[in-house]
Amino acid sequence: MDQNTTDKVRPGDKRKLVDRFGREIKYVRLSVTDRCDLRCVYCMSEDMQFVPRSQLLTLEELHRVGRAFVELGVNKIRITGGEPLTRNNILHLFHSLGSLDGLDDFTLTTNGTLLARYARDLKAAGVSRINISLDTLQPERFRNITRTGTLQRTLQGIDAALETGFQRIKINSVILKHRNHDEIADLVEFCVRRGMDISFIEEMPLGVISEHDRAEAYYSSDQILVDLQQRFTLLPTTESTGGPSRYYRMEESETRVGFISPHSHNFCDSCNRVRLTAEGRLLLCLGQEHSMDLRRVLRANPLDDAPLRQAIIQAMDLKPKGHDFDLTSQPVLFRHMNATGG
Ligand code: SAM
Ligand code: SF4
């Protein structure tokens, strides 16, 4: 961190977070755990080493970080992980962040396995939207892709979120060649029938996963679009939910079909977000290692958030221009997606 800066921030100051390339940061993703009840093949290796619990930020520290970002002009927070709903007492954090003044969009990404239990409480806590990951509608494939999961539990979670009245629920699907690429249209139809949106995600090379060949499994957004156009009429839109998806609208349906395409359509120019890992490392880019250790700042200043806000402002200078993903060559980033906060 640059010690010579004189840029002091006082409580209540409304500041803009702007990086060196003029991009304003309005969106932070907080990973509340790197642990998960599933082991998706593209996300984790089978024998993951998780961060010792003592090194995770406490729920109170996570709240302090969220509040500091909102005081600095961020208006969107997404809670993610690992699987956020597996963290003990996580509802406390949802309640405390959900009541922050200035937070317009409070969202969650989950695999859905625990939504049947938590959907109502999440709504009561102020969660505005939920993304649920679902890559296949076939039980056996679900088990193979997640290594441990049961499709029925995620489907029950989706039903619970719908029954609770969440609007604009979005399904996230990572499409892998020869594993689920033939289900693209079925997944869209599943969403259309339920009035949900869907985003297709290109797999990113985060973490070494020996038993899964990423280059071989690559299935581009452009190919997905071509496949879908065989069955549906898709109309391009300029709509955005503040994230990296490019959206199309389905004819005669409310459903939006999004594409998150880090390989084929780099989204770095309009990047408005940063991520906090569960140990409190602020990552300035999903695909690069530029980061700042906020846990050290939090623990050195337990009663004063001014140094925390200062550190966040300084971290903006570390945000790189963009990622540089390449599925075919080494080195890949050693950090897995569950440790990154997807
Ligand atoms: N456990 C929750 C879930 O699965 O929704 C939240 C965390 S998960 C890391 C967030 C999103 O990242 C999921 O939609 C998942 O499919 C996606 N993801 C995980 N690993 C990925 C990878 N290597 N490339 C692209 N997307 C990935
Ligand atoms: Fe868990 Fe989500 Fe990663 Fe799957 S994608 S292993 S559900 S963190």
C-alpha cells in the first residue's frame, strides 16, 4: 500500500471508487466461505484444501467491509462463495447488510441445495435477487458434474425461491462440451416455464483440476447462441443487471438469456466490480492476482473503519486493465473459483 497518500476519508463521506482506467466500481462480491456441499468439476478439485476457519473473516468483519463499500458509493453487493448458505449463522450477515442505506441491489449466488430452508428468511432480510446454479436437468449428470449432489434438492430450492416471491431469479449454467451441451435448449425451456432468466457461462481456467480437461470441454457462447437459434427466436437487447452478461430476449416470453463470455467476448472494458475472498483479500480482477489484504487492516483497526475505507480507495489503483484467460496454455491461476467468489 502507498504510505504517502494524503487522501483521507471520514465516516459519512460519499466517495466514488474509480480506477486508473476511469471505470467506476459500483459492485462488490463478498465470498463468505470457500467451503461447499458440492464439488463441481469445473470449480473444485476432488480433494480440496479449505482455508482454516480461523483465517476466514468473521461475520462482523464481513459486515464492516460491506458497509465501507456502500459508504464509498457501491450500490450492489452479491453474497457468494463457496456455498454461502453453508456458513454458520449466515442469516445474521444477510440481515445486517440488507438494512444498509444506499444498497440498491442485494443479491445471492447459490447452488440452491439449502434454499428450501432459507428462501423466506433471505427475502425477509432484504435479498432482492437470487442466482441459482444449475447445469443439467438429468439426475445422473447432475451427480457427475457436481460429484456429490442430488438434482432434486436444487430443484426444490428453485421451487422454494419462486414460491417465496423472488422476482427475476436467474439460473447460471456452465456449459461443457459432451457433458451438458445438448441440454442448452431444455435449460432455456425450464426457465421460460417458470418465468426465470438464464445465463450461460464459459468455463474459466481458475485452479488446476487434473481430472477435467478445460480446453476439451470449452463450448463458446457463440456456439450456444447458434444452437438456441435453431429452436427459439432471440432478440438482442442492451439490458444489463450490472454484471458481465450480454442479454437476449426470448420472443413471447419474459425470459432473458444471458451470456458470460470471458473468452469469446471479453467484458473487461465495462468492468464495474471487485471481489472479496473469504479470508479478506480484495481481488481487483477475476482473472489476475492483483489484490489487497483487507483482513490485516480490519484486525489492526477493530474500532475504526476509516483505515479500511482508505485501503479500499488505494486498492483501486491496483485494478488491472483486464484478464488474460487462455484455456490451452500454462500457467493458469492457482486460485479455484470457490476461493475467488464467483
Ligand atoms: N456455490 C454457489 C453456486 O454454485 O452458485 C456460488 C459460488 S460459485 C463459485 C459461483 C458461480 O461460479 C456458479 O454459477 C458456478 O457455476 C460458477 N463457476 C464455478 N467455477 C467456474 C469456472 N471455472 N468457470 C466459470 N464459472 C464457474
Ligand atoms: Fe460449490 Fe458453487 Fe463451486 Fe459448485 S460452483 S463446487 S456449488 S462453489
